[in-house]
Amino acid sequence: MHGPRMRQLVATAIGVGLVGYSAHLAWEHYQDPSAPIAATVGAGMLHFGEVAWRSRERLRSVAFIALSMLAVAISLTAALDRVASAKDAAIQSRQSENLARNLAQTAADDARAALETAEAAALAECKTGRGPKCLGLEARADAARQRAVEARAALANAGAQIAEDSGAARLATVLPFTAAQISLYQPLMLPVWLELGGILMLTFGLSRPTQAKEVAPIAQPVAAMEPAEMPAPKAAAKKRAARKKPAAKKPAAPRPRLGAMAVIRPPLRLVK
């Protein structure tokens, strides 16, 4: 089995696979297969619209195509919502992991600023002598120093900063888009490809194969004859009659008849 029929079977198998994968993803996310059902029904309606168009039923074809586009919109919207929710959940998880480190970084910065202020105050006061005020400021600087050490330890335990969308950040370096724009539009690619690819493949697989039209041979034009070149009717009739009439045979020359014992003598010659 070769030719258009084989291509249609392959297209149908690919379309069923794409729609089935989309159904699996939708079931895992929503526990609801309505979106892939809408995609399958949309492919069938698009096929019916094509059949109606070939049958010259324009109004019915337009109605089927409009319903097919509505089914595609339903399926595509559900797929986009699914992918966007998964993307947002991943980014939120990374932001939650970075929250502890951000707080530790803020605490470490505040402790360092407090330590610098306390040390500057103690140094200025203790220049004139180590009185009670100087000792108090030194104790205050020691406490600030201890808080700074603890803040640095907490920051170290929080770990390194996690990139929220490393792929978008890398693509932004080679594409004329920002990381925010790439992170916004990149999740649209997979669902659009799954939905539209599955519907188009199913529509092609269910469509009727086109038959190759036989081209009629082109008739060669007959050269027109000038009136002077055309034979006269009477002359043409005489020529045809002459060709059909058999040629008369010429009579054979008569043979001399001789007797059984006839002898031919030469004529006598007189001698003087």
C-alpha cells in the first residue's frame, strides 16, 4: 500500500498520537478530558466542512468550519491555562526557595551597618579616655559584631540564589527579547503545536485522497489549404476512378504456325 492512502494513514496515526498526548497532560492536570475531546471533535468538524465544500454546500461548510474553530479555541485555551499554571508553579517554588536567602541577606546587611555605626561611635568616644560611656559603646559594638557574625552564618546556611527562569535568561542574551517576554510567551509553543498539529493531521488523514486527472492529448492543428491548392471536385473524382480501374492488358503478339514437317528453304538465286 503506497501513495496517498499510506500518507493518510501516517497522518492519522500522528494526529491520534498528538491528541492522545494532549489528553494525557490534560487528565494529569485537570482530571478532565474535555479539552482533547473538543480537539478531536474539532478535527472531525473540519473534515466535514471540507467534504461539504467539495460538494458545493457552502453554507453548511462555513458552519462546520466555524464550529471547528470554536472547538479549537476551547481546547487551546485549556492547554494554555494548563501550561501557564505549571510554569507559574515552578517559578513560585523557586521564589519561595529564594525568600529565605533574601531575608538572610537583608539581616546580614543590617547587622553590618549596625556594626559599622557602633564601632565608629566607640572609636570617637574612646579617643578622650576610657570612661563609662566609652565602655558602654564598646560593649554595644561587641554585641553588634556578634549579631553580624550570626547573620553571616544564617546567610551561608540559606545557600546560593536560584535563578527563577534560567532558560529565559539565557535566550534573552541571543534574542532581541527580554527575559520577561520570553518567560511569558515560551509556554505557548508546546500547546499550540500539540493542538493545531493534531487537528490538522487528523483532518488530512480523514480527507478523501485527490485523484490525479488524466490529461487529454492536445490535437495538432490542421494546416489550412489555400483555395488554389485544393483540387477541383471533378478532377479529384476522375483521379480516384482512375486509381480504382484496373489497367488493360496489352494483347500478346501472334506466333507463326508451322507445319509438322515444314522446311523453310532460302530463295533461289539465278546464276548467269
